[in-house]
Amino acid sequence: MHFADVSLKWKIFAGECMTAVTLMLLALLKNSELRSERALQRKPDAIAAALLESQEGEPGKAHEDLRAAIRMEEET
């Protein structure tokens, strides 16, 4: 026996609300995880492109991309 006698409809409603909130939190967590993975991969790609570009001659777009990748934590 409970302190508050709640009808079955309200129990089901509360369960559905908790399920919806849980799914939203999981979606946010997955989005954050994917953004982190992309950020981690972007840096080595930018470093490799900048190294190749520097071997070919003057710094250009790859060096700008590398600067942007390194400062990416400040933007998020």
C-alpha cells in the first residue's frame, strides 16, 4: 500500500514521461559523443594535411584548418 493512492492511468502516464525523458537524455549523450569523436579525428586530419602542404611549399588552407582545429575547444 502506498501513501498516495494513485490511479493506474497516472502511473502509466508517469512511466511514459520517464521513458521519454530517458530517451531524450540518451539522444543528447550520443550527440555529445559523436561531436567529441569528430573533434578528435579532425585534429589529426588537419595536422596531416598541414604537413603535406608544408612539404609542397607555402602554408595555405591546410594551415588555416589546423589553426581552426586546435582552437575548436574554445568554440564549443
